Amino acid sequence: MPSFLIRKTTQLVLAFFVLVVISALPHLIVQMRPDFPKYFNAVHQQLSLLTTSHPLTYYNATAGENRLLLPDLQPFIQETLVIFSSALLCSSIAALLYAFLFYRAGAKIRSVLTQTARLLEMIPDLFWIIFSQFIIVILFKTTGFDQIEVAGGFSDSIRFLPILTLSLTTVFFFIKWLTGRIQEEQHASYLELARAKGIHSSRLFWQHLMPNLFYRFYLFFRTNIITILSSLVVIEYTFNVQGLFRFILINQDFSILLVLLLLIYLPFFILDTVAELCIPRSWKGEIS
């Protein structure tokens, strides 16, 4: 436990420093030339920002005044969190059901499923955004149904299409990984032993195969979280979602960028710490 605390504390301190360095990057290039003195001064200001006891403020162009940052950020954080968590839940459930179908399918059906997933995975995120808006517009013109918005507004929330689009961009990402691991693990010794005992294939999938893939899937998700978040940035901008990423695009201040990076990093750091403590060692492939 002491070594674990030391490792996580060191990781947190280094991450904070890296985030400070990244958040000051807009000051590195001035008139298409690197300006290192200005950049190092910006890094110093960002470090001072982390140690100050004064409340953070920003200039609100709509109100024409400086306002407290964190209270105003709350609704933007809520929108991003709702869209991200809902899409992640939907795509995870869909990917698991697809993986179960893939596991139970024969060779010919598996080949069709694999080729279909590969084809859909190659479709860029922007296509799903345009396609979903196009479908809603066609639905409105043919049926008059107008309960689904194709873009948000300053005071209006738009969630259905952003959640659907982010789910589509991530589900094929998850499917590719899961089907690949199933093909690798299907003849593993622990599965062969379970089959020899007469365990039903459904129980074998959910109680034997999935627990062995859970931790590896978590590591895969952790490694590729930047890819998912980058898709969320595009979705928030395109659908005019009043979310966290759009807030930084509207208020281009490097101190706000640092706060944004910290708000993104800290929840994942806490989740990763809890996961390391709570996930059984057997799931990690370790010997108790």
C-alpha cells in the first residue's frame, strides 16, 4: 500500500505539471515564431493559478462583465457528463450484446459480422453527425414529428442526437476490440475445461470469458479515452451543445483551458485509482 500511494501521488504531481505545460502552449507561438520567454512566463502564471486562494473569474462576453468561473461552469459540465456517460453506457451494452452474438455465431455469420463491423468502423465521425441530422430532417418533412432537435441553442439542451452519434462512433471501436479478444480466448484452457464440464455457452460467456476480459477492456478504454473525447469535442461543436468543450472554444483563455484539463483528468485519475484497488487480482492475471 505505501508503494501504491507513492506511485499514485507521483503520477498526480507529474500529470499536473504536464497539464500546466500543455495549457500554456497557446503562448508559445507568436506571429508564427516561437516565443519561449512568453511561454515560460505563461507556465509560471499557470502554476500561480494552482496555488492561489482567490476565486477564478472569466470575462463573460454576453453579460459584459467578469464572473466567477466555477459556478458558471456547472451547467456546461452537466451537459458534457450526461452526453458522455449516456453514450458510453449505450455503446458498452450494444458492444457486449454484439460480442455475445459473435461468440454464439458460426464461422460464416462471424465472417459477415466482422466485415460489417470493419466497414462501419471506417466511417468518419462527421458522417454520423450529418447522417443523423439528415434523418431527423427527413422524418420531420414526411411525418411532421418535430420533437428531436438537430442543433442546440444558448438556453436549449440537445442530447438525443449527440448521445446517439457518440454511441455510434464508440460502439464499433469497442466491438473491434471485443471480437478480436474473443477469437484469441475462445480456445483458452479455462474455457475448454468449462466446456468439458458441460457448462452452457451463455453461462460460459458471461461468467468465465467476460470477467477475464474486463480488466483488459478497462485498460483498452483508458488508453483510448483521448480518441473518444476528441469525438465528443467535434460533436459538441457541430451540434452546438452547451458543454464543457464548447465553453473553452467560446472563452479562449489559457487559465480556463487549465481548469478544463484538470476537470477532465481528475475524475479519470480517481476512477483509475479506485479500479486498481477494487478489481480482483485474478481479473488482472495476477496470483493471489
